[in-house]
Amino acid sequence: VFVSRVTPDKGVERAMAAVEALAGSGVEATLDVFGPVADGYRAAFEAQLARHPRTRYRGPLPQAAVPGELAGAAALLLPTTWASEGMPGVIVEAAMVGTPVVAAALPAIAEVVEDGVSGLLVDPTDVAALTDAVRRLLTCPGLAARLGTALRERSGAFTVDAVVSRLLTRLAVEGWR
């Protein structure tokens, strides 16, 4: 599943290409895309959908429905190259429901997702690497469950209480009052 603003810099086209490449190698997969289509991208996105029959655009997703969609997915794909990408909230949401993640190897994402331990991180511009990561997730027995469980366990470090506690501790150590 892809849950984000639908635009090339969020990686939707690479996610679509990876799913099509899987089918070419005998691994069946589909991609459900949720999110608002960026202004000026609708025609190009529709052309991409026409070339990628295993992708379905499902439209914007109400925030309350995100956990349910993530919980029902084999994985969250987020090969973003967005220049100012911080920690995508959808990755934390995937963690909370134990959905494994295949995402861009960006510093903010790597704070939550440890490659090979709690998810799979790839060069977001490398469709072959993305395809291989998704293939591993779908075909290696137990891998998706192991990564999803590790990510869910890791998500406890990102609750409001945990983050505030760490911040207050750090401020105390540094002498802030």
C-alpha cells in the first residue's frame, strides 16, 4: 500500500514500477494508492495508472481509516525523494499496527526503521532495489511478520510521552530550566 500525497517526489511512480516488475518475475502483487493527487499531476498520474494495471488509485483516505488500511496491507511502500521529508507520520502509523515498511533510506526515516531489523530501506531512486526489497518481503517466510513485529515494538519510543520524557531529560542534562 502507498499512503501519502500522490506526487512523483513521494515515490508513487517508483512504487508502481516495482509492483509491475514483480509480476514480470512471477511474484503476484498489487498496489493500492491512497492520498490526494498533487495539483498539476492528475493527468500524468492517470497516464501512469494506465501503464500499471496492478495499481489501483483509491483516493484520499480519512485519517481515521489509515490504521485499518495499513493493518490489512502486506507492506507500506514509501520510496520518497521529497527534499524536505522529515519523519513521515504514516511510517509511525504502520509501526503502531505492525505493518512492515519498505522505504527510502533517508536519515529521518532511519531513526525509526532500522534496515533489515524493523523494515527495509532502499535507495529511493533505484527501482530494482525497491523491487528486490518488496520481493524479499513477500517471498521470504516469516520476514514480513518479523519486521512488522520489530517495528511495532520500536514504535513505543515515539509516543508523545516517550518523546517528551527524552526531551525533558536532555534539557535537564544540558541545564535548561
